[in-house]
Amino acid sequence: MIDILLLAIIAVIAWCLSGEGAYAACMSLINVIISGLLAMNFFEPLAGFLASNISQSSDGRWDMIALIGLFVVFVTLFRVATDQLISTYIQVHPLLHQIGSWGGGVLTGYVTMAFLLTALN
């Protein structure tokens, strides 16, 4: 069941990003990779803070919540920043546009799926 859900995540992200163009799909891929790295770096202090202030339980639930929460916050911030800074459309060859759009979308979906699977462990 989880395999189908993970494939659906890749498919939905690829489909959503393919309509935005090659440049936006590649920028989203960079945003997701950097957001994943930042979330992996800063989730432990946040999880410790949440566990000590909200709940006294020491299970791994706060680790997952902090990791996914930071990932969502970083992706949102980077997406808003790139949309504000780069508002132009770069024209490329139509074949490169299709390959870049779908390729960037599939890779972004794959990285997002891999991050979520890592957070669940």
C-alpha cells in the first residue's frame, strides 16, 4: 500500500510541475533539495524543544513532526522567494521544454518522496 502512495506522490508532483515549464521545474528541484538538507540539519534541536515544552514523552514522534514541519516551511519559503525573484519566462526549444518539465517534475517528486520516506523511518 505504501508503494502505491509513494508512486502517487511522484506522479502528482511531476504532473503539477510539468505545466509550469522546464525552468520552474528545475528551480523546484533545487528548492526541494536545499529544503531537505536544511530540514535534516535543524530538526533535532526543534524536536528536543518540542518534546521538552509540549510533551514529556521521548518517542520519535516529535522527530518526525519537526522534520516534516521544517521541510514544509523551507519549501514554502523558497518557493515564494523564487516566484518573487524570478518572474520571467525563459523560452527554450519545445523538446527541451518538455524533457525539462517532465524530468524536473519527476526528479522533484522522487526527492520529495525519498525525504518523506526517510522521515517515516
